Amino acid sequence: MNVSLRVWRQDGPDDEGRFEDHAVDGVSADMSFLELLDVLNERLIAAGKEPVAFDHDCREGICGSCSLMIDGRAHGPELGTATCQLHMRKFPDGARIVVEPWRAAAFPVLRDLVVDRSAFDRIVEAGGYITAPTGSAPEANMTRVPKEAADAAMDAAACIGCGACVAACPNRAGQLFTAAKIAHLGLLPQGQPERDQRVLAMVDQMEDLFGSCTNHGECEAACPKEISIDFIALMNRDYLSAKFRNRKLAGRR
Amino acid sequence: MSSTATRSPEVAAAGRLDARIPPGPVAEKWDQHRFDLKLVNPANKRRFEVIVVGTGLAGAAAAASLGELGYRVKAFCFQDSPRRAHSIAAQGGINAAKNYRNDGDSVWRLFYDTVKGGDYRSREANVYRLAQLSVDIIDQCAAQGVPFAREYGGLLDTRSFGGAQVSRTFYARGQTGQQLLLGAYQALARQIHLGTVAMYPRTEMLDVVVHDGRAVGIVVRDLVTGEVSSHSAHAVVLATGGYSNVYFLSTNAKGCNVTAIWRAHRKGALMANPCFTQIHPTCIPASDDFQSKLTLMSESLRNDGRIWVPADAGDTRSPDAIPEADRDYYLERRYPAFGNLVPRDVASRASKHEVDAERGVGPRRNGVYLDFSDAIGRLGRSVIEERYGNLCQMYERITGDDPYAVPMRIYPAPHYTMGGLWVDYDLMSTIPGLFVLGEANFSDHGANRLGASALMQGLADGYFVLPATISGYLAPLLGQAPVPADHESFQSAEREVNDRVEALLAVNGSCSVDWFHRELGRIMWDYCGMERSAETLDKALGEIPALREEFHRDVRVPGSAATLNQSLEKAGRVADLFEFAELLCVDARHREESCGGHFRVEHQTDEGEALRDDERFAYVAAWGFEGVGAEPTLHREPLAFEDVALAQRSYK
């Protein structure tokens, strides 16, 4: 099949950037979208031009490195699929495809399609952990975890931190990522002692870096791991109760 | 440069390596050794600086644990976040000798299974320690909030894996590596927040700096700005993963590379058993010539999937049209005791034989079937979905086939590398002060790694072994400041790095880095893949240096050194893979026996199984660098089997 690509090029964080058009012929339907970019890059290099920079690593949908707005949709047209798992058989022959980086103030473009997502790391560093220094852990089966709780925590923990939720949001809000992390830890018995301080610290850090949520729901639709927007409601409830609760008395309840 | 190796105390005059294994019974070595190790008192720990390169399971666990102890840590990764290291892609699970199933498991049994699974080419003392620590790892990870699979009573669930007859594999759906890495990453994030660890993402290590015979720091390149800079410390820890990408097509992430350990090797660290590579039996076969990587389908699928091919060569009927009588469940037929759960090396070679015998399936006839229809009939689709849902979805995305309706097609692919930098019992390389953890070292898996053991080893090394052993190295250095990062030894290393970068950009030849990488991978797969012979290895050893020279004469690396330049990053990594590939083949040529993942066609039993030569090769082959293209020097660490009797592996 043949496709034509309109690709965002930007030489660095301070460059204003532009679109570039490239026709790519001889595309196999079994190629992934990133392999299409590989082919484009090989041809650019052969023509003495600089290849398009894009983030990618595992190419099996788990590391969360790949990104890309494809025809205005985060990770492209297929639901529940990261760009690296998107295959060309999902596009018609002759398709004209627009490829852009994530666009969000919290994710500045570094070059072409590569953006800086370290704002997510700042949110986790603010409190996205359970304090369990190495060596201090009790026998694992001492703490029973109801299967339903473990399963729900796993649903949230499946987040790959790719940033599609932010890129898809009209407000560039970071709620789905933050809520998933908070729910993963807050749904487990091990996460209870720090539950209040965690949600307060992470939400405050998130508010510093990202826009505000107004319940559009675009994040859930764009998420390659189909993380539920329900976790945002859970986070909001946790945040509110944490504001009211007096942790000094937690041991008495 | 290689003089460092001969200066270091571990290399005795006769070229025999001393791993400094503690004396005493194998079950008591680790406890006794921990007692014997010198300690650094809590107030003094902050006077020591440690560099950790790589933030996968081993690196993140080590950096977090060292930070908790009070050391001042700098951690580096080339990814944009430490959470993206390739440990994240591990699917199936992590072994631990908890014996929660009451099915006869024990530390001894995990130890025995691992030594046997590694085809008797691993170090007993290390493996026993690994089995001991496995139980602490599960406790540690559960406490961190890793959402392991649970039984309805709330207790931890386990499943079976290849090479074992007990159920000891803990898992988090098909994303165990992801969840364990997030646990370690969160512990690391906490230390970053507390200020004990300084994190440097998008920063690639390009050299180790050795001064006065000790590792004293590293030279790195900032992958965004291109700036080359130096970092000094009292000790350097490499946890930089394996080298399967020497085959170009592998299950590794695209960024995985050999550069960190190869640069250390060039500075004097010995490289051990590089020919021990693991070809994983269950990956999705290549679909076209544009294939950029191969995707693993977890070994856990072999719990419920049955592997078969058409009994007749050239049978092109669709799988549902082939009746039972015309199918050959070849693993169940050849290995009745272990069936579909034979170790990886055995399963991989068996499928190669089927495909070579023209019984392969799929459009390119390059796979075998992995069929869930029996399990779906027995357990129902929902159970299979719960166990393997994400894997089946991934398979469907990639191939366009529905694995609940049509059997999966699988074929072996390069996956894990058992070889790596040689380390002693303390995980220290032959360069004092340079420690090596996880897949980057060679120590625990012998010639073949059992499934669900990589995560175990990475975390054992990072959480428990290194934090204990590093104090033994650091304690005598109390009061010594690190060599300053502007010292001449750093400046000359920086100059070398800059020269290499400039040289790659200056070639301006006609072929891309990927083209060379693909060609190198083809040579390695054809001549040093699942089966090797003296003849194919000699071919490889002829072609690799020629292609390497062509690479340096004709590669085209566009762009400049002062920006984010992915072609340049790849070029540096592929240049190192070229040098490393030659050593891998030299090692494979040298080892005139078959063991585990190293199968020399000249050495097999009448039934086509690997035939070891314990008389001649029961040792670790550790190679010293003598220059590019020069014959490396061989050092041997003899392997003694005192607690597991040497035997021919049998899974029949």
C-alpha cells in the first residue's frame, strides 16, 4: 500500500516548527506504525536528510515510550492500542496521515515528535509510593489482599505513563495518570497508612504542572490501556476526605 | 588499557579466576559472608558516593536501596524516565521458593532446578544465594504494593513455569515485569524526593573511568543537548541489561545495547561466557522484511497451550481442518514428563527442527502452533482470558488473528543473554570498584536461564546482594575523597568519547546504521543462532570484521553532535555491538561442547540433545580485551559441583 505522511518537524525546544509532507510507497499491511516511520527515516537518510526523531523502545505496548497524535488522535485510530501496536492494516491504501507530537505545556517538544514527559515523574516523586525500605517487609502472606481489591489495583497499575490522557484532554489535565497511580496504591491494604498524604501531595503537584479536569472523558477514550475514568472520581473523593480526616486519630477507627 | 585486568587481585598468574566464594556449607555461605563483610556506619555512609547506571529491576532496586541506606547515589538511564527500562516488558512471573502450594518446593529445590536448568555451567554458591533471597523478594515487593495475582482468600497465587515440577511462579497478570519495575521505580522516586538519589534520565554512559586500577566514575552524553560530561564516585554499579540486540531482531527493546559493559570490558573488566544466549521459544514469527523487533508471548502460555505442527510436511490446510490424527504434539511426544513445559533451550531447538523439516505453519511457514482450544474447552474462555488476556490482545494487534479462535503461531527469537561481565561472589568485576548486576553480569543462570528467574536475579542483586557487599569495598576507603571529575583520567576519557562521536559523524558514507545492524544480525542469526558449528562460526568470524570495517568506512550518520540525534546514538551502540559480536563468536568457537543455549551441532547425543563435555569445559570462560580485532586472552574459573551432582539433563 501507499500512504502520504504530513509530519511535524521541529529542530529543538525553541524552534517554532513546521509540517513536512512525504509520500511513502511499498508499505506492508503487517507493518507497525513505527516501522512505517523507520522506512521513512531510511529513505530520508538515503536522500541525505535528517530522519524524524520519535520516542520508542519496547515496541510491544508496555514501556510507554511511544506517543504521537495520529490524525489528531492520541496513538491513532484503534482503541486501546499504543502507537507501536498500531498496524498499517488499520489504514486504507492511499491514506493521508497527519503525525504530530503530544501538545501540552507540561510536555515541551524536544525535537520533532519527541516530548519531555518528566512532569509525570515529578508527580510520582511527590508521593506515589508505599514506604517499604528494603529488608523491612513482613512475610508476604501475612497481609491478605481481597482478590477484588488486587484486581482493581492491577487495573489501575496497568498505566504505562505514555501521556496520551494529557495529550487528548482539551485542558491538558493530568488527572487520569495521577488517579491511576493513587488508586493502584490506595486500593491495597499496604497503601492505607500513607493514603491521605499521598493523595494530597500528588494532587497538589499535579495541579502545579497540568491543567484542570472538567470531565470531558477524552482521556479514557485515548488510553492505550483503557484505564477507567472512575479512578478520577475515586481520587477526588479521596482528596476531599483526606482534607477532612485527622490522621492522628486513624489508629482509633 | 588491558593492563588493569592483570593488575587486579582476582586474576591469578595462571589465568585462573578466583571468585572468592566464602568457605563453608553452601547453605551457610551467604549468612557467614554477610557477617564477615566490613560495614560502613550509618553516619559515614553519606560520605560515600555511588554511581548506578541503568534503572531496570537491578539498577532501580540498587539505587533505591543504597539511597535508603544513606549513600549518596547518582542514577543514570538513557530512557526518558527510569520507569521505562526494559525489565518492564517481562511478562510471565518471578520464581520464589515459598512452598505456598505445599507441593514439595524448597530453597534447595529452586537451587537444584536452577543449576540443572542452567546445564551445570553456573556457580553453585551464587545460585544458592539467589534461591535463598527469592523468598525475601516476594515479601519486599508485596509490601511495596505490587498487585500480585491473588486467590479468593486473599493469599498470593502462583503458576507453573518451564523447567520445574512445582508451582512457584508469582505473577501480576501478564505484566509482572512492569509491576515489579514500578515497585522499584516508586522506591527510587521516593529516594529522589528525599534527595539521596540524583536522577539523570536521557543520559547515556559512554565510558568507565579507571584510575589507579579502580573504577572511579563514568563519562556520559546528555542525549538532549549532546553535552559530554564526567561523574566521579567511590564505586560504579552497572545494571545495563543484556546484548540480544546483537541479533538485530530480538525481543529486547530497540534501545537495549552492549555499550556500557563493552566499554567496561575495554577498560579491563573480563567478559564471561558471551556465547550463552537464550533463544526464547514463544515469540511471534517475523511477518515481513520490515520487521523491527520480535514480540515475546510469555512462556506462561505453555501452561495451558499445546504446541503442535501438522504431522506431514507441506500440509497447508488451515489448523481447524487438520484432525487430531494428523497433528504432531512433538513436545508431548518427545518429552512426556515435562511435555510443553520443557526448558526454553529444549523447546526452541525442537521447533527449529520442525520448521527445518518443512512442517512450519503460517504464510511464511516459519512458525509452529500454540493451541488453546483444549484449555478453553476444559476451563472456559473466561479463565483463559483472565490468565492471558493482555497477551492474546497483543497477539491480535500484531497479527490480526484471534488466538481464542485460531491457534497462535510462534517461533523462537533471541531473548536473554546469560553471559556478561565476569563478577566475583560480591558481584564485583575484575576492575575493583566496578560492580555489575542483573542481566549485565554472567553469574547465576549458567548456559540457560529458566523462565521467571531473570526478575528474581535482578531484584536479588539490586535489593539484597549489592547493598550488603558494597560496604565491604567501601569501608576501607573511608576518608578518601572521590577522584575529582576534572582529573586528567576523566579528561582523557572525555576526549576519547568526543573523538568517537566526531568520527562517526565524519564518515558520511552511503548506508544507514540500521542497514549495518540488520546485516550484523543476519550473520549472527545464521551462523551463531540456535545452532552453531565450527564451520558457521569461522564464517561469522570472517564476515564480522569485514562488515565492521565497512561500517566505519561507509556508515552515514546525519545531523550533529550538539542536538538530540537518534542516528548518532544508534551508531555508537552498533559500533560496540560489532566489536562484541566477534568476541561472542570467539567464545562460541572455543567452547567445543553443547550446553543449554549454546548448541554446537558437532556435540549432540544420538537423540539430538545437547552433549556437555564436563572433563574439558566445566569452567567459566572469561575473556580479556587485547585490542579491536586482536585475539582476546582467556581466563578460566573452574566450576565445582559439590551439592548438585553433574548429570545429563533429562526432561523425558
